[in-house]
Amino acid sequence: MYKKTLLAAMVGTGVGMNALAADIRDQWDIQISKAELVFPGTPPQDAANGIKDALSQFAIPANLSYRAMPSTPPARPGAPRLRQMSGAVPSPEYLCEDAYAEISKKPPPVKNAFAFIAEGHQVCLYSFAQGVKAYVVYYSIKRTESLTSGLFNGITKAIRGSDEDRAAGQLKENIDAIRTKLPKLLVERIDIPGRPQETPDLQAVTALIPPAPEATATVAASPTTAAVGTPLQAKVEARKNLTAMGMTYHSQPQFMDAIRRKDDVAVQLFIDGGGINLDAIDGSGKTALQIAQTQGTPEIVALLQPRARPAAVEAPASVGTTPALLQPASADAAPVDFSKIPPELLTEMDAEVAKLPVSAEQKQLARNHLARQYLKIQALANALKSQ
């Protein structure tokens, strides 16, 4: 996995050697887990105050902020959107757009010279005709120095269990505490990376919330990747964002699960990441598009509809605009020893190069350039390990 991530970074960014050294030394692990709760017939303020009281602790109070509410609640509640990931520290928080209230709780982080661990709780509340829906999010951020990460991760796992166990415990603890304050609570779904989705009260919630209306216009591009300049950069950015959300860009089961839980942001990222097959069928014999149509999610149906792809450009780029990846090597550059590159990585690299919309000659230049970069980075990593 490390080698594939390294390859994606080399193809999409062209980072300098100082930045590469920092990337090797620092590792980020972001886990985002979410529970969707529904409170039938509960007044909005009662729901917000009850959840705030349930999440508050003596030393770590929860913060509640209200926003304007519509005079007439909609038939369907809104939904939050994941914040755009930054290049330095990916944000695990959501934008509670159109929510009438937001609750947050952030315990102090744990940090030392080798590691940084932080976690937080966030709740976005939406009123609708039949009650209130709350998105309860638990996130954890872990940064370790790569040369000691194995030891540090082993210690933390022994102390508090795996990341999945920790997330499951925190979410279920929150749900139990909220239920004591608001007994009408229905659990629509629980999503924890690395675990099967739970939907204990989905049928009851479906009876309260009508299906989404049919889409009447093409869904706009995801804000997460709209500002990305090239197809390769968009692909790398989408894969980074999925990793930050606790998912793997080439996981077909996770892609299908995202469709079933109506997570249009994750679906868009899987499509942009280019690692899944849109025409594959699941265990029930349905394609991704058929599942979305059955779920009644027009925004996801629009994302999965076949679309025209731009034709590949075979002519070489002009001299003044040729990127470094496609420029010839210097005259004194040594030949590339491809035997030093692991076969599985070389296969992955060739697959990425084959997708470049350039001539065959430029593809060979790109292949040689990527191979040289990999060998340089591997040498740097080996030097760091020997220190």
C-alpha cells in the first residue's frame, strides 16, 4: 500500500526531495465514523439540548450553536458535507450546511516528540416534517514518525484496542447516552471503516422520510475535486481523500456500500479515484447504477450515468509547456535498472503511464522518469532507516 501511495504521489505532484523526506518521516492516519439518528416527533430544541447534555462530560463540555430554522420544515432532512481536505492536515470535520444546530466536543490531543493523536465528536442536526435527524460523527487523527510508528501503534492498540474498536465503542457510547435523554431515538445506520454497516432501525426511518425526488439536472462536480487541474491530479486527490475517510480507492465493496448508504460524496471520490469498476455486479447481481436506482438517490444515479470521455491526445506537447515528467533525461543520466523495482509496483506504474493522454514516445519518457524517482526515494528511505 505504501508503494502504491508513493507511486500516486510521484505521478500527480512532482514533489521536491525535501518534501519527500518529510512525507517519509510523517504518517497521517485519519478515521471517520458516523451514526445517523432520527428522533420522530421531537421538537428541534429538545433534540439539540438532549444530545448536548448526553455528550458533555465534567472536564470536556460539548458546545452547541444554533442557526436559523425554516418556518416550514422540509419533508426530507438535509445532510452534511465533508470539508475539503487540505494538503498539510486533512480536516475530518463536516460542513453542517442548512443544519439548524451543530454540536462539537474536542478533548485535548495527546502528543509527544514521536506522535500526535487527537479525536473529536461532531453532530449536525436537521429538522424535517416528522422530527429531527442527527449525523453523529466521531473522528480520530493520528500522526506518527514513520521510523517508530510500528512500536507506537502497537502500544496504543494494547492500551485502547484497535482503531475500529475505539470508533465502535465511542459511537455506541454516544448513542446509549443520547437514548437516556431522548428515548424515541431510532438508529438509521452506523458506518465504521473496516466494519460492516449496521442499519437496526432503517425500515422505521424509511417510513418517516420520503424517497428523494428524481433528478432534473446534472449534478455539479464535487467541490472536493473541482479545483484540481489535471485528470491525474484529480485522481490522486480523490484517493488521498478516500484514505483520509478510512476507505480504499480500489475497494469495490466499499464503493457499493457508499451507494447503499446514499453517501454521494464518497461515491464521487470513488469515481474520480479511478480504481473501481462501474459495471461490476454485487452479490445480488446488481450493478452500481441499478443499486442507486433502487435506493431512490437521483444525485448518485446522475453520477453513475455513462458519460463521454475526451479523446486521447497523441501529439506531443509544445516545447514551452512540456512538463518535467515528459522531458528527456540529461545526456549523462545512467540507464534505468527496472529490475530493482518490485514487479507489482512496476505493473501499477505501467498502468498509470498507459492512461496518460500523450504520445508513445512521451509515455516511455514518463516511465523512465518515474522509475528514476522511485529509485531515488527508495534510497532516501533506506538511508533514513539506517539512522
